[in-house]
Amino acid sequence: MGAQLRVYKRRIKSVTATKKITRAMEMIAASRIVKAQRRVAASEPYATELTRAVTAVAQGSDTQHPLTTEVERPTRAAVLLVTSDRGLAGGYNSNAIKAAEQLSNRLIGEGKQVVNYIVGSKGVSYYRFRERAVKQSWTGFTDEPTYADAKAVAGPLIEAIQADTGAADGVDELHIVYTEFISMMTQTPVDNRMLPLSFSKSAEESAEVIKGAIKNGPEIMPLYDFEPSAEDVLDALLPRYVESRIYNALLQAAASKHAATRRAMKSATDNAEELIKSLTRLANAARQADITQEISEIVGGASALADANAGSDR
């Protein structure tokens, strides 16, 4: 019994040390979530206004730009998957990868070839283990992405969609898969098509703005004059648009990852506490069994000694 009690004590000590680590990781993740949320909120106004500017140029001119014009028969689609560099985040990475798999299957079903771009070591490891081709990957910045990181990711993607359709590196569509931060308890993997641009929603928003600005009057669509030309303006704005969208997605994914880590570490801490309670009960039972056995041995020894003394007295 003494050996069993020592085993329980060692396990309690080990689980207690693990609990301290998971508690610390939970607190670190909680502190990072607030910072990540602020960065997401700070990036949204820029992305919104840039989207409006691009929409105004595209809808205010009849320029056929490769980044805004639908390909009649698209054959290749680039998919950018955003994962994390580290684990211990529950189902965060697996859910994002699953969403990317579903998107790829849908694109393949439409007769398109999928070109994979990966952000994060977990996504890279997943595709490498399954020997799937990855055009380009980026790692090392998923916890705290910067605009420079987003720009580095956007560069090859913009070049790919600007290339000719028949070129080896050319693509007709650009999709992004990332985890959207909704709340501390809810993070949802989403897939969005970034290019070619779709202006249906923006057009409705523009119409609402115009209606609000012109009270009790006819709906008048604005006219634009572009310097030096609409195509040059699109050449300048659309790369910034892609960079801002990717930057916002990286920030959303970082906030989601920290939230998932916090939730996973809290669950691990709670499980450690329950395990410690269970092991403590077992250790107490083993200790009581040891004490009971020692008492029994003492009583048995005393009884035997008394019987021996009684026999000698006779």
C-alpha cells in the first residue's frame, strides 16, 4: 500500500504542475485577445473605406480590369488558408482546414484546378503530411500579424491573378479561408472570394447612402472623372484592397486563435482540478488502508505476544 500511495502523490504533483502551466497559458491568451480585438477594430474602417473607393472606381467607369472582370470560363482558383503556427487551441486549426477542404472540393466539382497557399505551420504540416502541392507558404507571424506580413502574402497572389490565364502561375479566382472572430465563445471558419470583386452588396450600400444624402429628391448616381485614368486608379487601389482584406483576415484569425487557446486551456485546467480531486480521494483511501493494516498488524502482534506470555506463565 505504501508504494501505491507514493504513486498517487507523484501523479498529484505532476498534474498540479500541468495545471499551473495551463492556467498561465489561459491568462496569457486572455490578455492577448483584448489586444487582438482592438487591432481588428482598428483595421476595419480602413478596409471599409478602401472597399468603397474601389467600388466607386469600378462602377463609375467602363474599364475592363483583370481584377474586377469575371472570367467567362475560369479554370484555376487560388485558395489561401490561414491557420496558426502553434497548437493547443482545440479545434481551431482542424475547423479551418476542414472549411478549406470543403471549398476545394466545391471548386474541383466546378471543374477548376485549385492552387493552395498556406499561412501557418499547422496548415503547412497538414498538407505536407498528405503530400499535397502547396504553391507558397508563410509562417512565424500568425499570433501577431503586421501589415507587412499581409503585404508579403498578398504579393504573390496579386501576381498570380494578374498573370495570363494560360500562364503556369496564373489563376482566375482568389479565395481566402480563415476563422472569423464573432465573440469570446464563438469563432467560425469562413471562405470568401476576394477576386474578381463582386459589387452587389457595395452597390446596395452606395444606393442607400445616396438616398440618405438626397432627401425628397430623385435617385441620382454620381459621376466620376479619374486622373490619369480609371485603369491606373484600379492598378493602384486593388493591391491595397487585397492587402487590407488579407490583413483583416490575419487579425481575425489571430483573435480567434487566442480565444480558442483560452477556452482549451480553461478546459484543461478544469480537467486537471477534477483529476487532482480524484487522485486525492484515492490517495486518502490508500492512506486509510495503510493505517488500518498497520493497526491490524499491531493488534495482531500484541495479541500474539499476550498469548505467548500467557503460555510461558503456565
